[in-house]
Amino acid sequence: MTILTVLLAGVVRAESPIIITGPEQKQLDPSLPDGGLPWYPGVQNIQIFRASRGAPELTDGKGWTYNHHLDLGVWRGRMYCAWNQCERDEDTWPSREVYSTSTDGFHWSDPKELFPMGTSAAQRMYFFHAPNDRMLALACARDARTHERFASSIVVREIRADHTLGPVMKVVVPHGRDAGPLVAGKGDDLELIRAIEQLLANKPFLEQADYGALLGERKMKWHDLSTWPATEPSRADFPHRFGKAMCFYHRKDGALVAVMKWGWVLVSKDEGETWSSPVRPPTLVAGMGKIWGQLTNTGLYVLAYNPQLENRWPLVMVTGDDGITFGQMRVIEPELPPMRYEGRYKVPGPQYMRGVSEWSSDGSFKDSATWIAYSMSKEDIWISRVWVNPYLEGSTSFRGVWWNTYSPKWAPVTVDEKDQSVVLEDRDPFDYARATKFIDPSSHIAITFDLTIDETDGSPFFVDLLGPKQSRLARIAIDPKNRVRGKALSVKVEADGITTACSATLDSQMLRVPNLAEREHIIGVSLQTGERLAKIDPQQDRPIPLAKYRVEHFAVSNVSP
């Protein structure tokens, strides 16, 4: 411990288990959807599930609008995402657990019930890959008191190698400290029973349930405030719901780290048998929106969370190489679409993020990126694909190569990895498709690309020039009316950040465009299909006529002033 640490703390305490470095936290602007923070380059945001009362046949067959409490798993080459669904309000009957799967992370199946409705209730974790290579799906058993905090039993079923689901088994979790693992019910598959026993013996995994409820007397002692030393400074913060939404990762030195809501952090050096005193590291600013930490398949550590105490936006990621010190805070989900439906405890923003934990994967989903799933405003389910490694290594070669995409279910964005061409489609009445490319900051630029209008609903196609904090310096609107379908149109935009002059041509014809809003460097270009409606009528929440645009041969170059 350094003398400075002692002086700052006022008492002799251990070094902070997590340290966030960099100036970004102080630069955050809570009035902006992305906080005015730099975006992580090349992130692809994909909507897994879109709620709709107006078109239930295209969503879940029911039109339920509360979707939350999610988890990710990997099994036999597929990614699994499971979540809790309620008709309108959080933790209110009718309710069920559903799941969707994907072989590439971009295209997801329609949701199916993970357990028969009425047998299960929401839980923090839904997938467990047992050491004997059996994959289990689990949830709280729907007993008299169905909240996870009061759970005394779970429901379990196997996910077979062919991705079908096995019979549902109800398992009574052993709560006594000396009790051995128990499985309620009988079965002939001894390896399946063994997998369930391995699940019940895994304390860190079960500790993820709120307040350690599934562990009973075996849970960490810190759930009981009476076990805290009277002089422990963190004791005063205990009412901030200690013990909710824990996640775990093994840091570089082998210690097990627990991170939870409100930024509580603990460390165990004996695989969860005992834990260090809970602390809230001063540089880890987080509220009720949850924190996710993991070691990625590239060997780097990430934390994903909302860096505000109240608002659940933006969704940021910090990275590090030892599981202790993290930095380079970047936004991975900069959008903040409006909530379309009201409901109890629903709040705006990307929240309750989870990645693929070391206990929920067989390692068969091969990708060089990191995947983080979350619920948007407890309404829709999203996932982000983040290219962690190249950016962290300090490479600048990504500039002008990768697109950041915002791809709703009814407004998908497709990027061709070979030539970086982009297709933007849009049938969503309340959202848009968006693709953004960042460039080296420049005062004088020329942008050229070919735009093909395959289909249109009459809404304009926007080209936005971005300045500091991703602010819009200029918007060029391209009217698709009276344009030949399927014909490539040559687009050229020139801008001068010193004089604020801006011009644009479409097939050599001048377009009416504004000057730049201010004298600034241009840092990026955004392509967008239409705008969000100022007023939302949920009764009109159905797909609209298709707009489809193809962007090819996109290039940005510096020009002489």
C-alpha cells in the first residue's frame, strides 16, 4: 500500500480491487445519449428481439412488452440468449422464460419457451456448462414466492447436443453448510445427474442469484450486515442493495473477482470459500444498471456498465490486461431509442448487460470479437459485437475500415467484410438503421460513395458529418423520390472545418446543404435511414413499407483548404 492510498482513504485499507484510469469519467455529459464519450470503433449492435403489441405474429406470438433479466451461453457452435418476459410489468404474472439462438450472432431465431410457462421464474443465469460436458438450462422454480431473492429450488433441463431440450427436473438446492448436493427426482442418465450435482456444488455460479439466496447457509457472510466490522467504512453503503446481480471472473493472478450493482467488488483467493471485505472502488462509478466483467478470448479483460449512478446510459466498456486496472472508456451502445410501451420499473437505456461467462460456454462459438447482450429499456433485447484486440493494441489501422452499426430487427444493417459495402434496410416506424465510420480528425475532407436506392418509403436518406463528442456538424438529406430504383448514384460531399463551408452533389447535381454548425475538425460520417418519430402511437407499431439503400465504394480523403 502506498502512503498516498492511506492518506486518501483516511484509514489503512487494501488497495482497490478495480481501478479505472483515464479522463473519460470526468468528461461524461449525462444529457447526451452517448455521454459525449468516444465510441468504440467497429462495434456492431444487433437487435435480437423487438417487442410489439401491433405485430405479435412477428415477435413472440403474444405481444408482450417487458423483456429483461437476460443471460448468454454457448453450446455446440451456437450462441444462446435467454431472458424473462412479462406481459407489461416487471416480475408480474403472466411471465415466462424464453430463449433465442444464433450461429453467427447477427441472425437470431424467434423466441421459444426455455421452460413451460408456469414452471419457471426469472433468474440472473440460465446456462451452465458442466465439467462433464453437459449443458444445462436453469431458472428459478415458480413456487409460492417467485422472486429470485426467495428461491429455494430451481428447474433444470438439459440442452442436448442436437439443441433440443430435455425433460424438466425440479431441483431442491441444498442450503445447509454440510449438506451434499441433492437432486429431487429420479433419472436413468447418471451423467446428467452428475452435471446437476456439479452445478449445485459450484458456489460462485449459484452466488449470482440475488443475495446468495440459492446457497442458503453456504452463501458469503457479507450478505449479513452483522458480520461486517463496525469500523468497516463500506458498512455505511450497505443499504445500496449489496449482493444484487453478481458476476465473476478470474483475474490474471488467479484470484476470483466478484462485481455487482452499485460497483461493489470483492476478491476470493480460494474459489469463493472466503471473500475480502466488500468495497466500492471510487473510480468505478456505477448504479443499478449492473456491471459485467470477463476475460475475453483474446486474453484481455473487459468491464461493461453504465457509468452513471442514476441514468442507465450510455453502455461503455473499459479494458485491461490483468483484471485489476482498466482504462480507455469507450461507448459500445451510443443509441437511446424512446420506450414505446409503459410498464412498472421500466427505465430507459441499455442495461443489465451480460457476456459469455466461463461457466456457460463450451468454447465452440469461434469469433475474435467479444459479445455483450443487454436489454434496451427493459423492452427489447440487443447484443453488441466488440472488436477488442486491435483497438487495445493501439492500432490506428481500423480508421476508415470498420463501420459502427445500429441494426434494429426491422431495420437491419449488413456490412460486407470484404469490400466494406453497406446495406441499410428500414421497415421500423419508430427507429432507423444507422452506420457510422470514424476517420482521423480533419478540417478539410471529401467523401465519395455510390448510393443505390432499391426500395423507398419516401423518407430521406441522411449523411451526417460528425464533430467533437459525435455532434452533428452538418446533415445532408437525399430525397429518394423520383430516383430510378436500382441505379447507382454518385454522391460527393466536401467540407471545410475552418470556413464551415459544405457542399454536396448527387450525380454531379448540386444539393442544398447547410454550412457546418461550427468550426471544428470532422471525426466521422454517419449514414441513416429516416428519423425517429417525435410522438409514438403503440397501436401503429407494425412494419411499414421497406426502404433499402446500398452504399458502395465509400471513401474519405483529405483535401487542400
